[in-house]
Amino acid sequence: MTSQTSTDGVTERSFTLGEIPGVLFTPEGATGPRPLILMGHGGGQHRRAPGVLAGAYRFAAEGGFAVAAIDAPNHGERRKSERFLRFAGDMRARMAAGEDPAGLVGAMHDLLAEQAVADWQAVLTAVQELDHVGAGPVGYWGVSMGCGLGVPLLAVEPRIRAAVLGLLGVHGLAESAARVTVPVQFLLQWDDTRVPRDQALALFDALGSAEKTLHANLGDHGGVPEFETDTALRFFARHFG
């Protein structure tokens, strides 16, 4: 742990685990074990992105959950590898030339996924050793790139019991999605200009979960209504008892 602050009934503790920078949110004065939510940020963002902070504060203050967020590989304060920088530059050029972005985005997520899964598993193990978190139920929240890196995590990590995903298409994820069996709440923006609707629906269909719910709202990629945080809070509370 490198720093600690408390605001609006929530305590933030910044931490590093090896080369992984992260932040842990808990209710102020929290003691004893509690459910833990892992929050994955979008592409080009970081662990303190506005959407992550807003959700983390709600989950901690209103749900009593602990929430962990980390910088994905090659994002935020983490070192950008030469391979990643070359790939990102090529991706921008090909998208500017009008190439279908779905395949490019999927390839980017493939480049990051193996390290991202290992990072999350290490952080999950470390955070659950804390007295005010403990080895209770675990959930995952991640949309856009957070979904692209979250699906491979859910496919292999048995400690995660429920997830909120979405804002992404099936490209490159069908095999991993089929191995996801936990309850899922899936977000889809009906007018998303980045993710074709049929591809997003195909990802929802590919998920192997026996319980999955589709939440479709009007608007573009970044226009998820604020009330979806309310539904996510109720979703996790229901599955964590």
C-alpha cells in the first residue's frame, strides 16, 4: 500500500503488486470480510477512469463491497512495450484507412489478455489476504476492453461468481465465452458506432452462462445510462446474498 485517503464514506488505498499499480476501495472503517468486485477499465484508460471511480464508489458506499481496479498491461502508469506501441500505431493507421475495427480491436485484446489474466489472478490472491476483504465471493465488472480482457479471465478463474460485461463484439472471444458459466449481466448500446449490434448480440449468445441478462439501451458507445450502475449493484447483491 502506497497511500490512503477517505472521501464520501469510501477509503481508497493505492497499491503496487510487482509492476501492477492498483487501487482498493472499501467502505470507510471497514472491518471483516466482504464481497470483492474487480473492475476492468476501457481501452486507452486507466484504473482511475471516471467510469471506474463512479462505479467503485457506489459499490463500496452502498453495497458494502470491496473494489479493486488495476492498470491493464501497457495502460495507465505501466510501461508501454515496443510491440504494443507498434501494434497501436498500425491499428490507428488501418482504422483511418477504413478497415473494419472489430478484427483490430480483437487482435489488441489478444495481445494483452494473457498478461491481464495473470495480473488479475495475482491481485485477487493478494487482496483477499487482507483482513477487511477476506476470501468472500468475487465479481467482475468490465465493458469495452474491460470485457475483452474479462471474458478470458472468467473462462479460467473459478473464484469469480458473477459478472457485468458488454460494449464489445464476439470477434476473437467465442471460445473463451463458451467457457464462461457464471451469471452475467450484459450491456449493449443499440446505436454503438464502434461495436456492430450483431457482433455484440453474438457475444451475448456465445456466453455459456445458464443465467444471463441482456440490457440494451439507446445511444452510442459511451452513452450507457447511469441507472445501469443501480442494476449492477442489485445484480451483485443478489448473487452475493
